Amino acid sequence: MKGKFISFEGSDGAGKTSVLKAIRADLEKQLGTSKVMYTREPGGDRISEQIRRVLVDRQNTDMDSRTEALLFAASRRQHVVEDLRPALAAGKVILCDRYVDSSIAYQGAGRRLGEQAVWQINRFAIDGLLPELTIYLDIPTELGLRRIATHRADQINRLDQEQLAFYQAVRHSYLRLQKADPQRIKKIDASQSLDQVVSDVKIAIHTKFPELFTDEF
Ligand code: TYD
């Protein structure tokens, strides 16, 4: 079987982590654990995890936005070379928690660096490797932020402390990306119940890659 690259995107509070956990368990049951690779950005391999620590450090409030964008791109580059390309060559299904669209939305739109500028540095970093399928979990900004405040108050990091306008810009950027490339990016309504969201995501994956599923669902 040819490797498959699926990325998961969404604003903070969209429920991406819970959804990914369910999808991962389901695919591992279908294909066996050795065929599925779960990974996350920023992070994955040792060097990217080191870069992640700099990015999420609450003390780094003085980090310049371009520095931040370059660090995300650098981490992504290492992830592509060390993890993603080898996994695809080995025929695995990659479930990647965030990828290049996060940078376009968060740094390009949220931090106002410009979507094109951020795309340029990321084009250099990913060197042609785009997911075949991107699951975008869409949620109204206020609802997403309310979910973070109630469930993850203890985990709020430097990047989570941004204002409503930031997250609204992030969401609109994701929506624009989805409209521009509906073949690759599938929008899922993440304001629904977790079960319903998981079911919608399974349908999107099944539609794109019917060969992955043997059971009915
Ligand atoms: P993370 O701790 O992985 O949380 P989440 O569960 O929301 O994905 O969050 C990492 C943060 O980094 C998140 O706020 C989004 C942000 N981010 C960017 O700004 N640019 C990027 O390129 C990536 C990959 C993440």
C-alpha cells in the first residue's frame, strides 16, 4: 500500500486532540499499529521537540513574529526529513496534528505576517510535501475559546494567550484556505458532539481513501 499523509487542523478549542485520538484508535484497529504513524507539529522528532520547547516557553514573550514563523518552518523541515518522508516511503498512514496550514493561519493571518510571505518560507521547508487530505475542524471563535477556558485553563501557554481578534483572523484564514483548495482540505463542523465530529471525519477519510476501511462504520 502507498503511504498516505493526512493532516489535522483547527483553531485552539476545536477538539482536535480528542478527535485525533479516536481516529487514530480506529485506524490502528483497521490496519494494525505498525501501519499508522501519529505525529504532531511543532515536534515529532528530537530536534523539532527542542524547537517546540522554545516556541511554547511562556517566558519568550519578546519573541519576534518572524522568528516565530521561521522556527515553526525549521521544525517542520526537520519533521519532513526525519519522520514524514520515511513513513510515507514505508507505506504508512500519517496522522499529523497540524502542518503548514497552521503557519499560514497563525503566523500569516493571526500574527499578520502575510499569508504569502509565510507560504514562501514554508515552501522552502516542505519542499513539495503537502498532505493528500487535510481535516479542518471549524468552530466559531468564541465557542472555541470558551472550551479552552473551561477544559484547559491549567495548560494555557504563551500562544494561547492571544486575543479574540487573533483567533478570528486565524479562523478566517483557514476558511479561505479551505475554499481555495476544497479537494485537499475538508471542513468539518466541530461545534457538534464529539461522536458526530469523529463520524464526519471518518466519512471524509473513507471517501478519500476507501481502501483503508474494510469494516462498515
Ligand atoms: P499545541 O500545544 O499543539 O495545541 P493544539 O492542541 O491547539 O494543537 O499548540 C501549538 C500551538 O502552536 C497552537 O496554538 C497553534 C500554534 N502553531 C502555530 O502558531 N503555527 C504552526 O505552524 C503550528 C504547527 C502551530
